[in-house]
Amino acid sequence: MAYNSIKAMGGIKKLYTLFGDYDFLVIVDTVDQALLKRTVKEIEMLNSVISV
């Protein structure tokens, strides 16, 4: 499930379920924009993620 995979990632400060099991709000705490981009890319690469 995407929720558990995202929650286990580094830099994830908060993870909220919005609509059932499919939509999330992710609050990421990073030191710079490059790390934020890497985190978003890591989320995009999850098999269960359709859109970021």
C-alpha cells in the first residue's frame, strides 16, 4: 500500500488520508529544493502511485 511506503520515507513530516485509501496529503520537511525533488520522484516511482 502506498500509505505505508510513503510514511516510511525519510523527510515525511505528516501524512494525511483525504479520500479513502487513494488520496493523501504529504507534508515533507527537507533542507533544500533538490531533496524535495528527490522525495517527490521517489513517491512517483512507487507502483501503487498513479499521480503526484
